[in-house]
Amino acid sequence: MDRMELNKVVSEKLKLIRIEFFCTQAQMADLIGISKKTLIQVEKGRIFLTWTATIAVCCLFNDSTILRTAVNGSPFEIVRNISFPT
């Protein structure tokens, strides 16, 4: 998996992750460092998250069942492997 694929997967699952952790849109946006308006655009599938926001989601929601299933493993480990390839 590369950055673009991870961005796409995380962006597509963002709303489900937010619901899984009982976050409002405003709370989730604040947690990952984006505006609520941007979050809404991502949840509607109009744009993808930035790499920085994707890293934030993967680190903060590493225990998400939805995210772990979508990336087939630990989201944090995937970010680390992409960032520091061997």
C-alpha cells in the first residue's frame, strides 16, 4: 500500500470511523486538524484527506475495527512502513 491508496481508504472510511468512536463532525475535525467543512467534503467523497490528516487518523484511531479491517492490519504500522520503507 502506498500513500495515495492509504489516503483513499482512510478518506472513504472516515465517516464510519467517526461514528464508531461516537464523535461529532466538529469533534472529529478538531481531533485530526481539519475544518468541519473539509471533513464534510471528505465524508461526501468529494475530496480525500491530506497525508498529514491521514496520519492523524491512523495514529489516533489505530484501534478502530473499521480502519484495521480496511487496511488489513495496524494503521499505525502501515503509516510507518510507508514513511520509512526498508
